[in-house]
Amino acid sequence: MTSIHNGGAEGRPPSAPSPSIPAVRMVGISKSFNTVTVLENVDFDVLPGEVHALAGGNGAGKSTLMKILQGVYSKDAGSIEVGGEPTSYNSIHEAKAAGIGMVFQEFSLISTLTVAQNVFLNAEPLKGTLIDDKVMVEKAQAIFERMQTPVDPEGHLDTMSTAYWQLTEIAKALSENARVLIMDEPTASLARHEAKALFELIGRLKADGIAIIYISHRMEEVFEIADRITILRNGVRLLTKPLNEITPAQIVEGIVGKAVEVSAASVNADENAPIVLQASGLASSNGVHDLDLTLRAGQVVGLAGLMGSGRSELARALYGIDKITGGSVSVDGSVVAIGSPQEALAHGICLIPEDRRLQGLILDHSVANNLVLPHLDAVTKGPFVDERAVSSLVSRLIDAFAIKVADPSAPAKLLSGGNQQKIVIGKWMSRDPRVLIMDEPTAGVDIGTKAEIIATVRAHAESGMAVLVISSEYSELLAMSDRLLLMRDFTIVREIDRLSVTDEQSLELEVQGVAA
């Protein structure tokens, strides 16, 4: 097979270690922040040509361990070997030089640049003092050809789907001669067929001897592509085992510390329940057209569809982010105008956005500030903020939504993904909206947190709230939903009989159109 790596003296990759020598070996790694221990004596290794899954609940220490390997954090204790050689580095640049590459869950790309410009960002080939665009495009094209993935290096990322962003991230790492690739929830934003194509690419990378550290909460993916798994819990390595020596249930129990079952919803499809929101003939500036939707009190409506079917666009229109250009929206029987998020909120409509980091949080602000933002009217007296009311509200929300944070004044960016998601959900659910729209609410969180989110959604629906859930996680969609709607080509095409859909495979067939 054609090598993935660049050839020639210039850009020659580090020599590949023997398959019997770990591409990376981390021994006795410990790390503390402000006297709080987040990693304690952790061992981890990955072999050339191996996919080693790294699992654990939110806050288990996965990200910290990988950031130490990347050179983002320095370790307090322990040792690291790369290709059998002791290594000590304290920067991302030094880690890259050692052959460590990272494919981020939250993309580190610039949407207004081309694919090639992103691949070689800060490492552009020069002709004299100027960037040689022709050579840059040729080099990018060569990398994609070796990956056996057709991507236009001159295309702009902002015109491409998420799958192409993911491929660009991988090409960027390979352009830096990575022998070890860290993949953090790489399928979180991919449709099923896109994830399948990614797995095929991972197989080709394995065959080329590249070591892959795969971080995922999706057990079916782990069993499909990984060779071994390491589970961290509370900063300690719980176990490392080949995948053929462990069951999914054992992995889940290891992550959570107890057996967890995400049970199916007790279906409430009462056609006489009060209508809370009704859209008729809805059209919007983002492509939604001829769409009819009914949300009833006490029901969770699941919206299923492929990536690009218009699911998030519907959420944006109902929340007033994108302009409604046709049709009508009624709340509690009265036609309402929704021209902005402020107007949506005034009518009792709240949105849990798809991307918590970009759309749901102000990461550099404290946990407390993020929780309080939607409640400023309740904690202010005239022009002043009542600090006592803020403290009381923050404590109540942290307890109610089981947010794990030692210090509410700490920046939200320091929390795990699951706890960040709990902040976003908690701050909007606590407003007791009439309609709650949730876009990918369980993406990138561990199974224990997923179970908590599902229970919270069901409890709020049972109190009379109308909930619309958009999700690519079919098991969670089935566990939450009383009714299921199918979306294609930016409109809702039909309602799926919820009682006839008993498993993920059945729903997958419905979404793909095979069962229709």
C-alpha cells in the first residue's frame, strides 16, 4: 500500500519504531491543579499500527493525560517514551516534532481559509519570502491521495460538511509527520455513513503503522475499530484490556462505577394533550420549507434525520436566530412573531444549542456567571447584582443538575465536556420554558451523564413542558421520545410510529428510507 507519509529528505517522518516497541509509553503519570489531583500514577501505551481506545467518565482525566502527551500540560511525575526513546517536552511544538498529532473534537481550523491553507497553517511552503500557493496545494493533494480520500485542497472549508473538516484535521496532523494520532470524539458531528468512511481511513492509517489513541463514549465504535481499551476513573487507571476480553456492559460499569441502563421511554403519545407550539407551513431563510410541527405538553418529540436534513436549521428558526420567511408559529394557541432569540424567550421558547463551547457557554467566564446569565432579572436590584441571590441560585442549580465543580468561580473551560453540557442544560431548563429545543444534547458525554440528561428531560416533560430533541444518537432518541418525526430535505416528511420502532437498527432503516 502507498505510504501515508511524505517522502524525500525534506519533511521526512521520524523513523518508525518496531511494532514490538510502543509508539508511546507513559509510566506513572501524575498531575494536580491547585492541590486537586486529576491524575495519579497512570500508565498508558499504544503500539504502532494499533488503535487503543481511551475511555472514562467526564472528569476521569482523559483530556489531561492527552494534553500532557501533547505538551499542553507538564507532568508532575512519571516518564514518557516515544518510539522507545525517553522524551521530555513542554510545548505543543516539541510534541509535534516528536511525532504526536491531535485531531480535536472542537475543530482547530479557520473556516474562511481553504483546505490547503488549513493543512499548512503556520507551516506554509515559501518561495523566497512569499507563500508558494501552488506547492502548498500540490502537497495537500498528495496527502489526500495517500489517505485515499477525495478532498479539493483549494475548496473553502466554510462550504464543506463536517466530514471534510475532520479529514482536513487528519491531513494537517499527517503533514506534520505524526506517527501517533490522538482522536478526540472524532465522530461526534458525523453522520453514520461519514463515520463509516472515517473508520475505513483509520484502517488504512493502521496498516501504515500509525498508532491511534481513540477517545470515544460510543461503545459500538470502540468495539468496531479498537484493539485495546484503557479505562480511567477519577484520575486512576482502572484497567487495560484487549477488546475481545471485555464486554460493553463491563466497560460501562468500569466507566461509571456501577451498572447503567438507559431504559426506553414510557411512551406518552396522548393526542388530546394541550398543544403548546404549532408551526404551519413554516419557511425560513436557512432553507426550511413547507414544514408543519405540533408539540404537546408533557411530550418529548424526537427529530430524526441525516446530517444536512435541516434539523438544526429548524431549531435556529424556531429560536429566532434565522429569519422566518413564511408560515406561522403559535404558542398556547396564539400566533406569535419570533424575529430574535429575545422574542423566542419572551414566548417561553429556549434552545440548548448543538455546540456547547461556541454557542452555549462563555468559556473564559466562571461557572457561576454562565449559570446566572439567563437569570439576571432575578438576581438584580435596580442596576446592582445581588451577590447573595447569585450565590443561592448558583448553589441550587449545581445541586439540581449534579454539576461536578469544586469552585463555581472557576472558568467553565476547565470543566469536563459532560459538566459543561450540564451547565448549558441547567441554566435554560431552570427558566421553566414552555418549549425546550435540544440540539444534540448528549453529544460527547459519557454514558452516566447521558442517563442523567435523559432522566432530567423526561422529568421536565412530565411536569408539562413540551420538548423537541434533535439527536444523531439513536439509542438516546429512543430513550427520550414519546413521538418521532422524520426530517428530509429541510422539511418534516412524516411521523414514525414510535411503538413500532423497538431498536436503533429499526430507526436507522427509517432514517435511511429503507423501511419506508
